[in-house]
Amino acid sequence: MKRHLDSRSIAPGWINLLALAAISLSRFAVADQLIAYEGFAYDKGQSLEGAKGGIGWKGEWFGPKGVTGLTITETGMSFANLSVTGGKSLQAGTDARLFRYLDVDRPEVAQLVENGASGKTFGKDGTTIWISFLISCTSYPKLAYGGMHLMDGVHLGPDYKKTQRIQLGRQNMGTHWLLCRTDQGGPAAGKWDGTVTSDQTVRLLVYRFDFKPGAEEGWMWVDPQPGQAPDTSKADLHAPSIADFRFNAVNVGSGGGATFDFDELRIGDSFMVVAPTRDSGK
Ligand SMILES: [Ca+2]
């Protein structure tokens, strides 16, 4: 009788424990995945064009023929105890862009990828993607756009802006670090201005996107402490409804003669992987 009772009362407990363990393991498996990293560990004075270092990219930085104004200097940027490597990139304000595809075929990122208009892409509903980089506007108070874009495919030539989806850094209008949904004046366009002036101060900008059916939700933090996920209440901007987008490439560059330092670009599925501390070994 006792045995019979035990089997009825204990078994569900074990099933619950196993279920909990399975949930924990699956959560562990999808969290803390670095999608891509670029620390700009290249030779001094080298053009960024053709450079192919870093982690999680497909191919090299590329652009139209004769790109100028995107080069490397050997002293990298640093921020608090953020893990950093290599030199940094210089954006010289030449209105040129260099592009790079993310590697969407790695098994480690399979759970974050789906098929989109331009092939395999990030931005799957139910996933969260974090993006971080160090940036400084070295020409301040001379201002124009600078930083990077998320892109849904790359088409070189006069129509290259058509696949730009999200602008991170600063745009031509305004004087703060911000977040824009770019749509060439179309209905999907949106702009969320931060509160921190985009001057020479080296900033750690961290963006988070929650991808949902329909519109996405986004946040930007300025100078969050590496190694400690920041609260959304501490975000410098919140974009509650960003028109649906996906991305599988990036571009970098600045215009209007405004110069920027840009470094330590990370894309991943948690704050911890995009803002690791120096002693984390990442
Ligand atoms: Ca670096």
C-alpha cells in the first residue's frame, strides 16, 4: 500500500523536476550566444575594405569601387571594464559605406534565424537581439550622421539605402545618440531620440530589439555597466513600436565631413555577450 502511494505521490514530483531541468537547459542553450564580433584588429592605416577578422561574419568588409574614408588606427577604444581587442575604425565623413554579411549558417545561431525576403535572416519572432559598440564623434561640434545600419540584404549601387532597416549611432538631424527605423521616407520610418549629446566622449551604446509578430520593440542604453544586464527603466530611449524588420548584414560609415571613432561591435542574444567584462575571458 505504501509503495503504491509512493509511486503516485513521488512520480509527479520527479516529472516536474525533469520538466524544470529541460526548460532550464533549453533556456541556457538559446541564451548568451554571440552572433558576431568585430574588434578591428587590423594594421594601422589599412582600409577597412577587404578586412576579414572578427567572429561570426560571412566574408569580408566590402563596398563599391573606390571607397575612401573608412580606415584603421592601431589604438583601440576602451570603456570601463569592457573586454576590448585590437585597434579601432575611423569614419572620415566621406558619405561612403562598407558592408558586411553576418554568418546566418552557423549551427550556434540556428535557433535565431528564419527565412526572409533576402534569404536566411535574424529578426525571428520571439527572439531578442542585443547590439553594442563604442562610438565618439571626434569632429564635434561638427555633426552629421555616423555609426552603422542593420540591413536586410545588400545591393551595391545607387539603391544601396533601400535595404537599410535600422540606423544606430546618430543621424543628420538632431544632436543625440539615437535609434531610427529607416525607410527612405516610406511609412515604416521612425526616429527615437536619446538624451545624450553625441560629442567626443567615448560612449558604450547598447541596443536591444524584441522581435514580435508585426512591430518590434527596442531600447537603447548609454554607458551601461558591462557584465550586468541593465533594467529597461534605465534605458535612455524606448521605442515601443518599430515597423517590422529583419537583418542579415550591416554597414558602417559617416557623412557630411563628420568624423567618428567606432569600435567593439558585438551582436548577440543577451546583454552579457555584447558587453562582457575584461576578466570574463570573452
Ligand atoms: Ca578594438
